[in-house]
Amino acid sequence: MLEVQNLSMRFGGLLAVDQVSLDVQEHEIVAIIGPNGAGKTTVFNCMSGFYKPTGGKILFEGREIQGKPDYKISRLGLVRTFQHVRLFGRMTVVENLLVAQHRHLNTNLLSGILKTPNYREREQKSLDRAAYWLNRVGLMDMANREAGNLAYGQQRRLEIARCMVTEPKLLMLDEPAAGLNPAETKDLNQLIISLKEDYNVSVVLIEHDMSLVMDISDRINVINQGRPLASGTPDEIRRNDDVIKAYLGEA
Amino acid sequence: MAAHNLKHALFCAIVTLVISYPILGFNLESQGTSVILEGAKTSTVIGVLLAAVIVFLFQLFRDNVMGSLRQLPAVNPLANRKPMEQSRRLKLESALLTLMVIGALIWPFIASRGAVDLATLVLIYIMLALGLNVVVGLAGLLDLGYVAFYAVGAYTFALLSQYYGVSFWFALPIGALLAALFGLVLGFPVLRLRGDYLAIVTLGFGEIIRILLNNMTSLTGGPNGIGGIPDPTLFGMEFGRRVKEEGNTSFHETFGIAYSSEHKVIFLYLIALVLAVITAIAIRRLMRMPVGRAWEALREDEIAAKSLGLSRTAVKLSAFTIGAFFAGFAGTVFASKQGFISPESFVFLESAIILAIVVLGGMGSQMGVILAAIAVTILPELAREFSEYRMLIFGAAMVLMMVWRPQGLMPMRRIHIELKPQE
């Protein structure tokens, strides 16, 4: 469903990403791992349209999307989260989820000002969807709190819920477990698997927490210094000598 | 008392002296053709010295003074009560608002002519501030040239009536739409700008419009302005003593009452009131619609908003356009109220005042902005004797607000959304 071919990204003299290829099939969780500064997030930024890659192709459901503006890519169903949580801090939790559904509520100004029945119906639907996902990530009690006041773990979950209400096909998570305690990581683990199993969403994630990566990934891509180092199933990666040398460390 | 307190207090006192003595302590007297410098009266000098001493003492004992101030029993008995329940508060609020509007409808018939005239001005400022609130408070785009759209609305009506004899009611939507178009046009070049840079460009835009109006003498009459702008009519009834336009009737003759110049003032007030209420309701609705939430999302985090599929272009342009639209409304009413407009009415100071209203009221809060508009417009009128110090008082009020209530008179409250529990 997503195919990245020979992606390169150059910032002036620095080649941050060099000939990286990866692919994501439907119903699959793919992890990207690598040491700090390896270029993982740059790959993400290229895929989500924040950067215009200097070389290579990105195909999403057969269509080339490299260089498209970010908001258009996300409308295709390719939605991401951020390494540092980016919520709309002074808006409430529900409002965060409603903003994300603007496309489901795509009505003209007049029908909204006049509150036509059609508009009300759509609004109710998006409220229901928001309620469903709040329930799903356990934030129902926080619905009318300002998002910026939530605990860090809750903010993380809210960010995922905010992506999910857009009904994406492919979810890109940038270090979703960063800053979470072991219990929270375990919950997250289950949440991500359920996204795949119950909602049929493919997931690409960048993560440093190896237990999470090894547990849930179907396949893993390792990047080192901007270059692809290895790819394969968790077991293959665990046994790969190059990966152990570069990243996992010798036990 | 620590030594640094003393040092600080001395420094403050000296600054007070340095600033105030040259300004207040000397007088320029003209003797024949030459101007000579004279020392001021002893009382002024003593006043300046006294001020310095007061500053010194206050700074010296600042910690004590502020500390004891804090220990005063809460002056406001309502400060510690529990927040009201959501549903009750909403009911109370809507009841209060309805009462206010009804009161505002009845009020002009008992108030004096001057008061009604001033109230019309207040309503115009409310419209302007509500419009700017969309741009600055909700979308977070600092617009220092907002008065340009106000000018576009006013000049649209003035020019249309002068050259084509268009009436108020036709000019009203045209003025608003043209202002909105200007908002759209300004929006394009500033799409990528934020914060200070945006402020500078919008400031420039405001000046461009004003200078253009000043210099296109053949069209706009330049600094002489445009006069003879007609009053609005009520279903073809004019409010003048004599009918100016063929085919119209006059208001007092139709109803068989004696002519009074107050009719016109009250009528204008009512028009402004209706338009202000429409503005408030429309923007209130917009705030709760996807487009309103998109404005706020863009203010909060542009990157996250884009990653969720919001188009920065569309969101920013819609904020500029809708904000400008209501400024156009206000401009048309203003032109009709004054009967005469010139570029003088649309200087940067106007933009600054409207922005000050929004900031004082509380960014994004409608009630706050309305209250601040009333306060900022009426207070200078009440304090006419101090008119020389108007800007000084204004500045001091702004500083005090920033110290004590940086979030504004009535900070924006989030809307509580009831969710149905899902299975």
C-alpha cells in the first residue's frame, strides 16, 4: 500500500537520507529503528509531505505522493503523530478530535450559521465518533479539559485518537512510547495492535523501545546514518550481525 | 531591607526625575520673534520632586506594600465561590443577553440625543472588535492594518452614493463584500508570515489604503474627504425635514408626527444595534463550526493542523476575509452616521484602538470584547477634561491590565460539549 523507493533527502551538504527503500502492506505494522540521528524522522517527514525529498519516489496506493503538500497527503489517509506531542493545547480534548474531523463535517458556511438539519446530523456524527475514540483510549472523563493540561501519557493517547478520527488508512507514529512508563507502554502496545486488528489500519512506527518494537512489528527496517542497514522480521533483525553492531549492542 | 532594594529605589527615583523634569520643568516662552527657555513654576518643580520621592519610597518598601496588599481580605466576595453549573450558567447567560438586547432597544427612546449618538459609535466599535477578534483572537494572526477594511467599507458607500446615488441598504452588502475581497487580497501575500512579520505587513497595508485615499484626489477628494453621504432610509422613508430624493416620502409626514432630528439618530442607532447583534451571533456560530475550530487549531499548532489535513491557505484566508467582512459592515454604518468621511478617520491609531479593545476584552472572548469596546469608547467621552492625557491614561490602563489580568477582562471560556456515552 505504501512503497518508498530510493528515497534521498539532502540538506545542503548533508545527505540525511540516502537511498532508503521500504514498503508497507495492508494490515501490517512496520517499524523503523536506528540510532539517534540516523534519519528516521527525516524519512517520516518526507513521507508525510513536510519535506520535499530530493530524490526517489513515494507511492501510496499506486499514486506518487512525494513533494505533495502535507495537508493533501493526510487527506489521502496517511496521517502521522509527532515525536513531541503536538496537540492544540488551549482547546479541549473533544475539540481536538472535532478539528481533525473537519472533512467529515465539510459543509458550507451558511448551513452551519443557520444550523440546518443536515448540518446538525453531521455534527452529531462527528461528536459520536469523538466519543467513541475517547472511550477507546480511556479519556472520556477528560473530554472537556484543555488538552494542554493532560498528563503526558494521556496526551500521547489523545494524539493517536486524533489521528484515528480522521479514519486513516496508514498511521505513522513517531516514537509513540517516548516518555511513557512501562505500564503505559504496555497499554500502547495493545492499542497499536488493536488498531491493526480491529480497525484495519496499517502502522509505520519509529521507536527506540525494543520490547515494543519486537513485540508488535511484523517487519522492521533498520536505518543507520541515513542508509538502509537491514530489513526483515523481528527474529531476523535480532540475529543480524550488522544491526547488533550498529544499534542493538552486543550482549 | 536589602541593599539592592535601596539601589533599585534610587535608580527608579532618578529615572523619574530624568524623564519628568525636562518635560514638565521647563517652559518655552515666545518673546517677540524668538523663543526662550524658562524654568517652570516652583509648584511644578516641587510636584516633580515629590513624584520622585514617592517613587523612591514605593520602590524601597515595595515588598512590604505588595505583601500587605495581598493579605487584604478578598475584596470580591464572589471570588471564592464555586463555579456555576454549566447548564445553569448557559441559561443565565442567554437570559442576561436577551435582557441586554431588549434594554438596548428601548433605551434610545429615553436617552439624550448625544448619548444615543455615542452609543451608535460604541456599536460600530463592537462590530469592528468582533471582526478583529476573529483574526487576532481566534486565528492568532496579528493584524495591525485592520482599519483599512473599515475604510474600504466606508469609502465604498461614500463613493457609490456620490457617483451612482446608491442607497445605504444597497451599499451595505456591497461595502462588506468589497472589504472581504480586500481581506482576501491581503491574505495571499501574508500566508507564510507569522507574528511580527505579519504585523509589519498588515501595518503597511493599512497605511497604503489610507495614503491611496489621500492621494487619489480626483476620485476620493483626497484629504477633503467626501461629504453629503445620505442617511439610511426606512422602506423609502427619509428622515430629513424635506425629502431629498424624488419618489421618497419623509418619515414624520407618513406617520403624521412632528419632525424631530432625533428620529434619524435613533434609527441609525437601531440599525447599528441590529447589525452588531447579527455580527455577534454569526461569529458565535462560526466559532463553534469546523471553520472556527480550524482557526483556533492553526493558532495553537500550525504543523499539527496541517498534518490533519487542514489547508493553511484556506484557513488563514477565511479568517482574514470574514474579519474584513464585518469591518466593511461597520465602515458603511460609520459613513452613514458621520455623513462625511476623510482619510483622517482611518489612521493607524484606529487600528491600535480596535486591537486594544480585543486585547483588553480577552482574546477570543465575545463578551469580553463587547465590554471592552463599551469601556474604551465611553471612558474618553466621560473624561473629556483630561482629553490631553487621553493617550497617557490609555497606555497606563493597558500596562495595568497586562500586569493584573493579562488574559483580558473576560478570558475566553471553552465551550462545554456534552458527549453521549458510547457502548
